[in-house]
Amino acid sequence: SAVISQKPSRDICQRGTSLTIQCQVDSQVTMMFWYRQQPGQSLTLIATANQGSEATYESGFVIDKFPISRPNLTFSTLTVSNMSPEDSSIYLCSSLGSRDSSSYNEQFFGPGTRLTVL
Amino acid sequence: ILNVEQSPQSLHVQEGDSTNFTCSFPSSNFYALHWYRWETAKSPEALFVMTLNGDEKKKGRISATLNTKEGYSYLYIKGSQPEDSATYLCASARMGNQFYFGTGTSLTVIP
């Protein structure tokens, strides 16, 4: 299983600014994901961060708003651009892996970044 | 998009009580069902991965059952303790590694 760290753990930002969230995995992983959870909502997938190519975005999310980098197999960043109060959310990164060779894939999560936009 | 629903949205129980909550998901093209436990300011922690109809998994005082034909899973906590307070998330996984999460059940155990 992977251990994932994120920073910052929380931030309060002004409308119109941008914030970059970093995600570090303690081992090389093929797949990394970015999710958000808005208040009262489910964890929603923003995009799959692909190493060496552009991220794959889910419906409703675009690269201009949420640019993602994945320079190697252990690190990714998500930027929330031109923020508005509606972007206030918890943002989580995750990686896909299994505890052992016989297990189904699980998602291992970072602790999340709690963002408040004023 | 897969519609995964959890109920209740929140729950308050007294220490020592047993409790359970539900995750419902579309039964077509089912692949796997995941339960996670998410404490505030911590990473969601995987509890169970369930794949077969009739599966029952247990981890200490927590157990889960799976019915893939009717599309639901139950999570049970026996003798709730304050440290069980957390949000419990379920996710239905499709082949291709796409996970669809419910909104979670927030459990508060009152000492």
C-alpha cells in the first residue's frame, strides 16, 4: 500500500487567486487521481493525472481551471485557478494499488487539502 | 456516472450501541464495492473490498455484507466506541479503475 502526503493541509484564499496543491507518494505508482468533496456532496473525480502526458479530465472539469502536472511516478500537482467561493472544498489525491498481488486494486488517499475561498 | 447512495447521511449513537448503515449502487456491470473510513484531517482508510454476492467481511467490531443482485451493502459496527466516529464512504468500482463514491454516512458516537 502507498503512503501519500499532501500540502498544504488547508488554506484560505482570496477570490481570483490560484492555489497549487502538491501530492507526494512514497512509491512509484502508475495511476494518480485528484478528487474534490464539496460540502454535502460525494467525492467527485476531477481528473486522472497521467505521467508524461496531459491529464484526463472528467465531465465538468477543464484544464484551464484545474491544470495538473505529473512530472514523475511519485508526484503530482493540482492548481485551482481563478478561485471563487464555489471552489471551497476538500481536495484529495489518490493512487491506485493493491496490498498484495492477489488483492483487487484499492485507492490510497492523501489526507486532503481543505480550501476556503473568501 | 454511477449513482451510489448512502443512508443515513448522519447518525448519532450512544457508546456501546450497535449500528448499521447502507450503501446502494447499480447492480449492472458490478465489479467491486469498497468501504472507507474517513476521520477528519486524516486520509480515508480502506476497510473492505467486496466482490462476490453474499460476501461478508469482518475487521474487529466492524463487518460488511454485499448483495450484488439487488445492489446494496450494509456496514455494521458492534458496540460503538467514540473512536469509531468518522465518515464512512462506500464506492462502487468499475473495471478500468473508475471509483464512484457515495456522499458518506457521518457517525458520531457519544460517550
